[in-house]
Amino acid sequence: MKKQLLLSLLAFCCSLWSCTQNFESYKEKAEQGDKEAQYQVGRCYEKGEGVPVDKEKAVEWYKKAAEQGHAQAQKKLGFCYYHGKGVFVNKTKAAEWFQKAAEQGNEEAQYVLGICYYYGYGILVNKEKAVEWFQKAAEQGYLDAQYNLGCCYQDGDGIPVNKEKAVEWFQKAAEQGHIKAQSYLGECYWDGDGVPVNKEKAIEWWQKAAEQGNPYAQYNLGCCHRDGDGIPVNKEKAVEWFQKAAEQGFSNAQNNLGHCYQNGDGVPINKEKAVEWYQKAAEQENGEAQYVLGTCYYHGNGILINKRKAVKWWQKAAEQGNPYAQYNLGCCHRDGDGIPVNKEKAVEWFQKAAEQGFSNAQNNLGHCYQNGDGVPINKEKAVEWYQKAAEQGNPYAQQNLGRCYFNGDGLPVNKEKAIECFSKAAAKGYPEALHMLNRLK
């Protein structure tokens, strides 16, 4: 052990001596105006090779080399100005130096200059220029540029939409191991964007990206295993991939993992674990998880009943447009369940959910209009909403609409129509509809 330690120490000393010798050699040439040596001296000061780290000195020497046209030094100087290393942050100066290096064909500088043009870092936003520079870097094999160019073609960002070109560039980057490109290429094959639909190919690319830790690919792969979509059903594998993506903070995966624990899909039922994962996803503003977490609090699934908390999470989900949460929130306001009674608010939330086509909300909204709950009585409006819900097969609405036809509420009396509506609701086992049907017959 001692011998190994001594040999390691000897190797370190030799390396340190070599770095010092190199630095002295570079320094001598740099002082004579050799631009490559000036660049190397700057690098030594930046990395602390053969000399203590000194960012200001690094900038000084990079600048000398850059002013003589050394492309690597120009790029390095650009990064120093961009990040404020050894010099105050100055993104305009950074863009200027990236431009000089890019014009000499430095692929990384071309890519970074593209980023500057795309986001307006130190230069006016110009998506067309961004694409130009991404193209130059991509043609030199720079992976991030190839990926970004694919995204530009896919979204029509700075260039007309061309899904086939997008696939070409994603393919180039993906084949060299670019994780995001692999994930996006999988989506292209899945959706048939720029390439014929091929679920097996999609899964193949998602697998590659997932194995490299991409959470989107891990999530997609989990969904495929869960649903048997493009691959045989394997609930245990689905859980594995959801878990990996969930642990990286991907909220859709956290929500799905919660469902797996709640329903015992690929893992033993564990309601407490389900709530844990719903909570994580809900805190990241995942609307579905917020809705389900509210439902857990309301019914005491995996957690103590707390109707105030249920309302809190339904409110968050409802504000993101979740129709089930909007409907539940309407019911809470109507009934004073976990929140004070507010019939007007109930109508507001029923309206929002009803406009998204949720039949229970449409039926309840009809009821509000019929009885003047939180809104002036309007029998015609009531019929409209009952009609919408009934057309979706909602038995409550079919029953209510039948009653409107029977009594002539909001529309003329029509016993045939009443019988039709009551028959539909009765077929689903609703005793009141059956009773009314017997009366009419």
C-alpha cells in the first residue's frame, strides 16, 4: 500500500513538474508574440496548470491571442465575457468574440452565436441568423447544433416548417448519442411527424434515450409498457420507468406512479405511497395530480380526510382547466362542503366544466337555471344544458329532460319525447325514470 502511495505521489510530482515546464516554455514564446503560446498561457492560468489559477491573467492572455485572430482564444474570451470569469459580464462583447471565432469556422462558436441570435443574448433576436449559424455548426458535426436545427425545422422557428428535415437532423444527432435528439426522434416515429408512423422505431429510440437518463423518454416508455402500445404489456416495467422519470422530478411520471400505487398496477397497492407521488406532482402544478390529490383528501384515500385541503387542491386544478376539479369545486360551493356556501361561485365552476363538455356539470348547470340557484331562473337555458348532457348519455340529464317535456318546462309539452328520455334513463336503472315511464304508459 505504501509503495503504491509513493508511486502515485511520484507520478503527481512529475506531472506538476511537466506542467510547470510547459507553462514556462509557453510563457517565453507568448511574450515574443506567438498567438498559440498566448492562448496556451491563458489556458494554463484558467485551469491552474503549472501556475496558480488566475482568471484575470487568463483573460489578458486570451485577449492577446484573440486580437491576433486565434479562433479558440476568441471563443474562450467570448465565454469569459459571457459568464463574467476574470472580467465583468458583458454579453455584447461575448457575442462579438463568438462572431469572430465563428467566422473562422469554429463549430462551438458557431453554435453559441446561434444561441445568442435565438435568445437575444448580447445581440438583437434574429431567428433566421440563429438558424444560419446552427446550420454551419451542424454541418461540422456539432451535436447540439444538429438537435437545435431539427427543432427549428420542426417548429418553423426562423425557417419554414419542414418535418422531414427535422427528422434528418434529429437522426444525425441521435445516432451519435445525443439524448434529447433520440427522445424527439422517438416522438417523430410515434406521431408520424416527417416519417411514417413506426411505434417499434419510436420505442427503440426512447429506449436509447431512457437508458441515458432522459425523463421524457423514460415516461413515454413507461406508458408503452403500461398500455401495451408498440410493445407487450408489462406493468412492472412500466413502474420501473415511471420511477426513474419521477425521481428526476418529471411530474407526469410522478402522477402516473401515484396511479400505479393507488391501483396496484405493477406494484402492490400502497395508498400512502400514491399520495406521496401525487403530492410531488401537484406541487409542480400538475393539474391531474392536483385533482387526484384533492380527491384523496376528500375521501381519505391514503391520508386523513381533510375537506379544506381537498378544496384547496381542486381549486388549483380547476384554475388550470381540469373539468373534474371544476365540477367538484362547483359542488363544494353549492353544498358548503369544505367551504362556505356560494351558489354564484358554484354556477361559475359548473359553467366552466360544462363548456368543456363534462356532462355532470352540464346537468347541474341545467338544474341551477331551472331552480334559480345562483343564477336567475331560465327554463330555456336549463333545457339547453340538460339536452347537451342527455346527448352524452347522462341518465340524470335524460331524466330531468324527460320531466321538462312532461311538464312543459322551458319547451312545449311532448309526451313522446318524455317517454323517450325516461326510457333511456330507466334502461340504466334509474327508478324515478321507470316510475314516470309507467305513469305515462
